[in-house]
Amino acid sequence: MPNMNDEYTAELRRAFSQVIEAEEAVFKAYAALGAALSEGKKAAGSDEAFRDWHRDALPTREEEPFRPSREELEAAEWMSGLQSKAPEAFAALRRRHPRVLSLRTLHSKWKDQRKKENSKAARESPEHAEKVRRKAEQQNAKAHELGLMMQGLKP
């Protein structure tokens, strides 16, 4: 292995620090964007007024090719709300997914986690247990009926 110069190591660490700082800056910018969207939504008063304001306030894709997508804007609004209500939850989510660099992907991971939690909670609810019990009774009744039919077919 070649002897690596301390100059290369220092440059590598500087560049790595810049990447980390840029990543943090992107997440902060999306949080500000999400907060502005949330405030605009409140001020608009209706979905239609919000859509009109939103359409007119942001540049079009032709004017700005790097305009955030609908999913990115949704994720920014989610992130802003989560950071204002539960900043520790957002920080914990980032720690659970340290290699996720995209807000959209992080939002997707959060939605997947919520689906699993909601699904588990639903499975553990008394309503779910009753639904499963009723379905099992129906299947047993069908099996019993089929069994009786089959007995009638025997010679």
C-alpha cells in the first residue's frame, strides 16, 4: 500500500466535512420551504386558493429545472411539521437511516414505519380480533357444509 501523504488525508477530511455541512444545509432549506408551505396553506384558507398561490409563487419546471417535485414539497412540509412538533423524532429517524441523503427517501422510510406501526396496532385491537374470529367462524361453517356435502356423495 502506498504511503499516503498527510496532505491527501487533510483534503479528504475537508471535503468530507463540506459534504456533511451541505447535507445539513439542504435539510435546513427543506425545513424552511416546508414551513413556508404550511404557513401559506393556513393563510390561503382553501385548497383551491392554496393551489393557486403555490402555482404562482414557485417557478415552473421550464424556468427552474431543479424545482422541487410534488413529493419533495410534500416531504418538506412533513419535515417542517415533524421538526416543530417532535424534533427528537426527526433526529431519531435520521440516526436510524444514516445513509439516506434524500428528504424524499427519508419521508418514504417514515411512511413505511408508520404503516407498520398502524398495521401492528390494528392487528392488536379488539376490533381486529373480533373480525378475525368472525372470519374463522365463517370458514369453519363453510368447511362443515362442504364436509356434509362430501359425506352425501359417498356410496
